[in-house]
Amino acid sequence: LNDNPSHYKVTLSGIVKSPKINFDPPFLMLMPVPLDVKTETTINIIPQDFLRKSQIQVELPELELEDGDRIYPFSIQFPEGKNIVISSDGTNKELICHISFRSSRPVSFLGNMFFIDEEAN
């Protein structure tokens, strides 16, 4: 400074945290029920490290029956909404999710439901 060039070295370090969600319980098992009877359960979705408001979307599985017909026996409800919001203390509020299953045809399923944010994470 003042025509005396000085060299300063600035070192920055940090940790990049990617948003993620956890589930309680971590997996879902619905009990067998008679045809056309609904079975359901509730899970808690625990978002972590979301820095801005986001919304959860769910990709529900399509099931193919033995005769080739396709059905969507699962349904999802978010009774308090599906927006991930940041609390005043910087944490993300948990979301409640009701998952139900009903089928008029015999079927069993082992697979995944995908919960994604607006950026398809």
C-alpha cells in the first residue's frame, strides 16, 4: 500500500454440506390385508442441511400384475404440507408423511419409493 506492494495470502477452508433426508423408520413394511382394504402407516421425514425452502416430491412405484395390467396401489399424504422450511435456529423441520396401500388384485411388492427435492436430489 502507498506504492509499497505487499503480498497477502488468504487461505479459505470449509465443508460443503449437501442436503439430505433421513426417514424414521428407515424402511417400511405394510402388513398383508384382504383385497380392497387399505393399510397405512406414518413416517417422519427428517431433512438435513437444506439452506433454502424446498418441496418434497414422491415417485410412487407402478406395479405390473401377472396379466400385464399396471396399477398404482400406493398413495401419499403430507398432512402438514411437503415444504422443507428452515427454522429460526437454522435447522429443518421434520415432515409427516402418511403412506397407504390398497389393491383390488392380489399383489406383493419389494422396491423403492423415491423422495426427491425440486432439484431432483
